[in-house]
Amino acid sequence: MPLEIRATSNYIADIDTEKPMNAIVQFTHEALLPATERLAIAVAVAVVLTIAWMSAEHESRDAVIVAEHAMKTQPLHVTLPTVQVTGHRA
């Protein structure tokens, strides 16, 4: 007589109790979500990753433009205050 055991991880195990030495265990998986919901989740994840990729690309391009502009400008000339020498080393 087959014995049916329900596991907690959504699997069903059928154990043949007629042959205890050669017990056959068959697992059948029950889907948690329908295929359409899994497809919708996959598309949503792909859209989020695409938006993040495009945002990073835009920020990278802006950083290159700012760095390019900073390299093209003339260096700043700073006038330091005069220093008075108070002593010399021996």
C-alpha cells in the first residue's frame, strides 16, 4: 500500500511500503505561482535592471563631461601671503 507523506517544502513523497529494502521515492513538485505570474515577475525584474543600467550610464556620462571640462579650464593661480624668516639653522 503506497504511503503519502506531505513535506513542508511543497513536495509530495510517495513511498512504496511493499518493498522496504528497495523503497522507491517519487517527488512531484507543485508550482507555487502560475507561469503568467512568474513571467510578469521576470519582466518586472528586467525592467528595474534596465532602468538602473540606464541611470548608471547617464551618471557616468555626466561625470566624464564634468571631468573633461575641469581638465580644459586654466589652472588657478593663487597668491600666497609673504612669509617672514625668523631664524636660520646653524
